Amino acid sequence: MTVEQRLSNLEASYIKWSEKENGFEDAGYIWWEREKDCQEWCNKEKTYVPMSTTKTLVTMRSWVKRQKSFCS
């Protein structure tokens, strides 16, 4: 399974969980907002650039775990 597929699976499971647990109809938007913030500073370009897919996956996994622990 590729990193992109794992990220996609994590997104789908988060949305399903969030809609069930919290009743959020806009869980996809919440995911998109959080994923959009996965950026890091690039000295070469002197601006923020998107993280690699692997770093994004690690960051989003951690975020999902925190979200689930708040609701437990």
C-alpha cells in the first residue's frame, strides 16, 4: 500500500468516525482544513511549502489520535 493510499484510508476512517462520534456533517472540511495546514518552512524558497506525503501522514495520524482521545 502506498503512502497516498494510507493517507486516503486515514481520511476516510476519520470522516466516518467523526460523523458517527460527533455528528459532524462537515468532517471532510475539517480534515481538509487540517491537512492544508501541513506545511513547513523552506529556507531556499523563503516561504512555507507543503510537507511530503509521508510527513503529512505522520502529522495527520497524530492529529487523529488526539481527536479520538479528546472524545473518549
